[in-house]
Amino acid sequence: MKLKLIPLILASATLLPGCFEDKTNDAATTAPAVSKEDAVASVNGVYISKKTLDTLEKEIAERSQGQTFPKEQLLEELIQRELLIQQALQKQLDNSPEVIERMATVRNSLLSQAALQDYLKANPVTDEEIKAEYDSKMANMGEEYKASHILVKTEDEAKKIIAELEKGGDFKALAKKHSIDPMGSEGGDLGWFTPDRMVPPFSEAVIALENGKFSKEPVQTQFGWHVILREESRALTPPPFDSVKEQIRPMLQRQKAQTMIENLRNSAKVEILLAPEPKPAEPQVSEDPAASTDAPQAESPDAQSATDGSPTATETDSTAPEEAAPADEETQSQPKPAE
């Protein structure tokens, strides 16, 4: 019977370390002895254990996103791998410097993971810690706002629109007539948004307004001049605890692991032997203006903002913390009207 190889299996290193003697330690360690009763196959007298087959089956399911293979196909993979291992041992490839170095790398990687797993097993993240983190994040969620704006090119235009609004002008009608923002056709409606999604001058102006009030002074951003109407505001509704509980756990596990590593680092005697990299040389500036060959360059059209005028914050405007709140938060992007 001819069975197709699964390259993913042969590429896996998770089952290999036990098959070779450890050349990096004076006390060589080998794979545990397998009895015939616990075996699923024998290759030239070497037993392949049921546990090895089960481990491989789980590993393949995880790596292939739930895809499964017949047990006989997985077993054939293990048989063929055992044949390759025996061939390598027969040729004493386990004594080659390259193999020894690679096996040491795999062993060290497994040991470092085992140390972290052992620590987290002894110091698990508790439900109380998760709830405390959830409460802390949810307490600082803040508010979101619903606003509209009229965008024009000059301050004088914005002041004229404000004057019309003070006389009782309709904000949405003025937006449709004057706004150069694409949302002007919708009365300037920006929908609901959090302050971090807008450029600072715009969000600061929105926060300073009261519900139902418009800005008495034009607000300038890189997009132009805005007249802003703050329509409504509301506290952000936190997601249910149970829906984000398992999203918080890995974050707290990482924090615990990092603290454990930092404690080990602080208590260890570490000597850095790597020579520091040389600092890049400072560019030399000629004192003779005539010696400079850098002519003034016209501004490239690409350098100008190709935005559509909406006051959304760019990536460089982001003030979001590195650690995101458990709730799914949208990155800074074009604000859209609420669904």
C-alpha cells in the first residue's frame, strides 16, 4: 500500500529530540523504553508508542486548523521517520557538529518553554485576577460621541457659516451646501466615534461642546476649517465579562511570564561579552554654501494629503496604548455613520 507523505510531519521537530542521544550533556538522555503492549508498530525491533501516535495526531490537527488524517497514514509517517532515524544513526550523523548544534537548539527551546509552562502551572491566572483586569479596563472606557461637521477651506468661510447658524440656520442644509467633505451630502454626519479616532483638534473641540451645541469658533485641522455640531454622547458599553474572559487570560499569562523572566534576570549574574555596535558617523556639513549640491526641491503632489477631508486621525496621530482593552477596539480609520 502506497501512502502519501505529509511534509508537515517530517518538518516537525517536536517529536525528534527523544530519538537521538543528547550530545550536549554528559549524561545522555534517550527516549523512554516502549513495551510491545504500548506500541502501535515495530520497525527493525524499535517500537513506536501509542502516545507518540496520539501526540502526532493532536499536533497535526492544531497545525492544519482541525484537518484530520487517517491513523494508518499518520502511523506510516512515523514508520518512515523511524527508518530515516535509524539510517542517520547507522551513518553516525548524530555525531556531526551540525546535527549536534541543531539538536541543542531544539532541546533548549523545549526546555525554555517547559520552564514557562511549569511556572504558569504553579502560578495560574485566577478568575479573580481576570475580573480585576476587566474592571480596570472597563472603568476607563470613557465616552463616544455623535457629531456632524461642515468643512471649508478658509476661516472666513467657517465664520460666515457660524453666523448663519446663530441666526437659526439649519446645520444639515448648510453642510450640504458648503461642506467640501464627502459626508457633506449626508448633512456632515460622522456617526458615533471615540475621540482617539479623530485628529486631536477636532476631538478636543467635540469633547468641549455640550450636546446639541455647535462650535462658536472655527476649528482648524490639516484638512481645513471645521464647524462642528455635537449631537449626542454616551458612555461606552463594556462587553459582557464572559465574552472577553478568555481574551484576558493569555494577556495576564504573558505578564506573569514576563515578570518571572525579569526576576530571574535580576537575580542572575549576567556578563555581556558582545561588543557594542559602532554608532553611525554624523553626516558632515560643508560650511561653504556653494559646495552643497542639494537644490531646493518642489513639493511632490504625493506629499500632499490625499485624504477626503474627514477629520480622522492618521497612524501617526494614534494615542492608543500598546495593550488594547479586552473589548474589540477599532483602529483609527475613516469614521462611518452608525449602522
